[in-house]
Amino acid sequence: MFSKEEALQLKKDFWTGFANEYPRKWLLHNTKIKDVTFKFFVDNKTAQIALEIEPKEDEKRKIYFEKVESLKTILLDEYLEDAIFERNFYLPNGKLISRIWVDINQKVSVNNKATWPIIYDFFAEKMTSFELFFYEYEDYIKDLEINT
């Protein structure tokens, strides 16, 4: 078990190590769509990458999700075969969002430095694929005037 300070330092070391291993600017919050972001997630059980759709207006959330969902076959066939689509996903704070995500599907932990290279490679491979998909279809996804 780690103290709070040790756990914080371990997480800091993890993210610094990832930035050193893959030193590039990730898309993340720069989608140019308000409240639509890419995220990396890691804890003591798993690692994930996700596109989180969380506009305050529920109708916008639904539209953006449906736009991405309308491209589901392309996303699964050409970019991320194991992507999971969740129209209604509840964050730990109870907030309702829509989410498209990929799980690493093996036992890893931010607390286990031996698994860090596996997580780093997973993050880089899957997020790169997700970003390529987004860049290819971003005009369609962004444009609320184009119906799904």
C-alpha cells in the first residue's frame, strides 16, 4: 500500500514516463468541439482511452454521439475494432455523458512499474488510431447542420 504522497508521485512518474516515451502533442481537449474530449485513463486495475461527449445541453450530447455512432462500422473496421459505444455513461460524480472507449483487456496497474510499457504502447497505438479517425471525419462530426 502506498501513502497518498507516494501514490501521487507514482502517478506523476507514470505520466512523465509516458510523455518521455511518446513525446508528441495529443488531440485531447483540442477537438474544437466544446465538451467533446479525448482522454487517457489508468488506475490500479486497467487502462483506457476514450472520447467523452459531455455538452451541458443533452440534445447536443445526443447529436454528437449519434454522429459518431453513424460512423461505427468505419471506426470498428478501420481504426478501433474493440471500441465500445455507450450512449448513457455515468461518471463517478453522477454526471451523464456519452462515451466511446477502448479498454486494454489485460491486467495492468499504474502502481506496477513493470506494466507501464504495456500501458504506454496501448495508449499510443489506440489513441493514434482514434485521432486519425477523428481527423478524417471531424468536419462531419462538428457540423450540427448535417443530420445523421
